[in-house]
Amino acid sequence: MRITMIGSGYVGLVSGACLSNFGHDVICVDKAADKIAALEAGRMPIFEPGLDALVAANVAAGRLRFTTDLAAAVAGADAIFIAVGTPARHGDGHADLSYVFAATEEIAAAVTGPTVVVTKSTVPVGTGDKVEAILREKRPDVAVAVVSNPEFLREGAAIGDFTRPDRIVIGTDDELARKVMREVYRPLYLNESPILFTGRRTSELIKYAANAFLATKITFINEIANLCEAVGADVQDVSRGIGLDNRIGKKFLHAGPGYGGSCFPKDTLALLKTAEDHDSPIQIVEAVVKVNDSRKRAMGRKVIAMLGDAPRGKTVALLGLTFKPNTDDMRDAPSIAIVQALHDAGVTVRAYDPEGMAAARATLPDITYCSDAYDAATGSDAVVIVTEWDAFRALDFERLKRTMAAPVLVDLRNVYRPAEIAALGFAYTSIGR
């Protein structure tokens, strides 16, 4: 099949590369000429394990191309995917759909015959109706079916998530569109990945409901971690104890500094705005958003408490800046609020992240970026594990102690065992233990 992917960011690039690897002829479109030039030169605009090799292999095979010319890419396509950004709109939290509608307008101007337009971007309920209305108004002469096909990709594991999905959700009542989408995902269907066909509005809501539920699980275990600290329990054992119940499951029950990234923060806000617009408030999600926002700042206070009565003038080393490992994504990362709290207390911050420092510089310009964990720890009064990169799971604590001003470790990801670190002569604190 001939597939056009509009948007060559995280979702569009990963989806386009994976679909081309299935054997489809895929062309990825982006308005950013520098991004397209970099992709054509084999340079990835994002860090995602395995993506560079996957792109290179399919470019070499002639199945994957890149362009800034949307009109040429759309002409004759069997399926046109819209995979542009839908960030939270400044001021009110609604999803900004301007990129989606701009892409729709360009599709309408360029489409040459019957085709299927697929919203891959995360969009509020009813967006597909508006996309369809634009297409029908602009091109009443062309039969175009609009489909919702939300993505469920985890940063750092996106290729595996696309090629071995838990489910494929397709929202349409158009039988021709169903046929086209079955062909798009035929390789996965043959591997028995379940395809769930729903109405378009239902499909749009599934994505938001899924992310809000996962955000709720994370926030719930973080609240339980606070209670564990108060009563002398161990949140990791609590997590295992409830996660073994197959009605609950063990995933997303790891206590930490709060969720961040490109999806959970904006999608929970967008869901709340949709609920508000339809006079159907979701109070659980309201609480989740509020608790998660306050938690990040609380982690900064947790670090400050370990610096003693006079934190001003002291130095803290942060290990990890991205919101999770195996990505360079800094969007809504807990490190941002932690750094702000430390700066407010007069603390100097040094930091190291294996992949995220280039992106972090734009958000956190007033910290010192270091070459590795030990460089960051030099002269510090505390080391803080913010992101659980593998590089931080086997630190040389004797080396750390020799280079630090004071042996203090704040483990916000519960990477280490408290007794073992204490035995090495460190003052140690973690989450919910």
C-alpha cells in the first residue's frame, strides 16, 4: 500500500518506519526542512532505541522516503495519516488542534481520488467529525473516509510497542475504510494482534481514558508511598502485593517523583477539558493532575531536607533529567520542578543525563552539565537519582564518596537497597521505604 505520514516527529517517524518495515511504501512529510534534510542524511531528530537502524534499512530498501512536499506525497495515497502535535493550549489546557486542522486543509487541496484519512495524533472526542467536515466542505467531489487510529507507544520502547501491540484500535463505521485499515495492519493481524473496531468518537476517547487510567495508577502508588513513609511500611512490597492481583496488574505501580513526558500531562488535562465542556466532570482525574503537579515540587523539598539546616550555597548532583530512561524527552520532566525548588533554596545544581542534556539546556539553562555521573558528583553535598537510566544502577560508591563533599544519596527511583547504601557510609533516603 502507498501510505503518507504527515508529521515526522515521535509518533509519525516511528509509525512510518514500522509500516515501511511491514512492506508498505511510506513517505513521511514535515514542514521543517532541516528535519527532513537530517532524516535524509540518516540523522534522527529524536532518541529512540533502534530507530536509526530501522529507518536506514527501509530507506535503503526504497520503502521509506521523506519530503516537505505534502501535495506530492498525498496524491494517489491509499491512506493518509495525520501524526502532528496536539500540545496543551496555553492558558486553558485544551488540546491545540491547529496543526491537525492545517494538515486537513492541505490534504483537501491535494487529494486526487478516494482515500482514507487517519488521525494518528491524540485528539479530543469529536475531532474526527471536524476533520471530515473540512474535507467534505473543501472537496465534495472526492470520497474521503476519516478514521481514528490512536497510538499507544511508550517512549524508549516504541518500536516494540508498534510491532507487538496489545491492541490496535480503529474507529470508523465506513466499510471501505475498515478494509483499508485491515490491509495496513495485516502483518500484525496475521500475528494475532487484536484489532478493535469501534465508532470514531469511541476510539478517540479510548486513548485519553487509557492514559488517564495509567496516570492514576502512578499517582495512586505515589500517594501510598507517602503513607508508607509515615507508618513505616515498604512501598515496593505493597506494590508487589497488590500487583500480583491480576485484576490490578504490576505495571505502572513503581513509586517515584511523578509522571511527565509528552502524553500523560497534556492528555489528562485535555480529558478534563472535554469532560468540563460536556458537563461531566471526572473528579478522580482532577485529583490525579493536582497531586502529580504538587509531587514534583515536593521531591525538591525532599532533597533540600537532606542538605541540613542551611542548604543555601550547597551543591546537588542530579543523575538523570529526562522524564524516563531511553528517551531524550524533557517535556514535563520531574527534574524541571526539582531544579526550580533547589534554585529557590539557593542550591547549585550539577547534572548528567546519558541522552537528554541537549534538550535540557533549553529548559534548564542555569545548571552545570557534566560528562558523567562522577563528574556531576564532584564537590556535591548530595547525589540525586532522578531518572533510572541503566548507567546509574551500578554506581561505584567508593569513587562517589571520594569526590563528593558529603556522602548523601537521594534515590527517587528506589534503585538501591537502603541497608546496603547505609553500610557504605552514605546518608540515604528513597521513596516510600
